[in-house]
Amino acid sequence: MQTRLPDHEVVAAARAGDPTRLAESEGGVRRALRLPPYVALAAVSGPGGADYAGRLRAAAGGGVEVVGPDPAGRWLVRSPGPGPLCDLLAATARPAARVRVEVDPVRL
């Protein structure tokens, strides 16, 4: 491995062959930024994304929030857990235009 940051947590975890080292250091950051596994997330995009995000925002409650759009035209739906997120997504009517909903998106 070639790096300019030999003391970085990722490199140290790889060198030790222990991924839990990275999980421990990353946990506090993910909790502070309200990222999984401490919250449930869904990304909404597509031609009907703005309409659907507005409907989700209007129906949201119980700690669920809808933020966005980001520069890529996506809205994030953040929930304290998977139950409220799934309930909101299931109960909100979809618009006629195409909508993409990514639960636990790989990229943010």
C-alpha cells in the first residue's frame, strides 16, 4: 500500500488486519453526522423526485426529516430507525413521474 498518510485509521486497521479498529474510530463521526448505522437513510431522485420529496416532507413526523436537494438533485430522508422510514415511504403516494428511492444509499 502506498500512502501519504501512513498513520491514518484505515491504514492502521489494514496493517493490523482488524477492521474493528476503523469501526470504533468511525462510530463517533457517524453518530455526530447522523449517518448509518445510527439512523436510517433513503435518497430520493428522478424526474418526480421534487414532488415526492415535498409529499414526504409534508407527511413526515416522528423524527423523520427530508433535506435537499443536493447539487445532484437528490433529497435525503433521515429517520431515527428503519421502521418510521419504511412506514413513511409506504404511506406516501408516488407522483406520476418516475422516482428513484434508494434505501441505505451506497453514495451520499
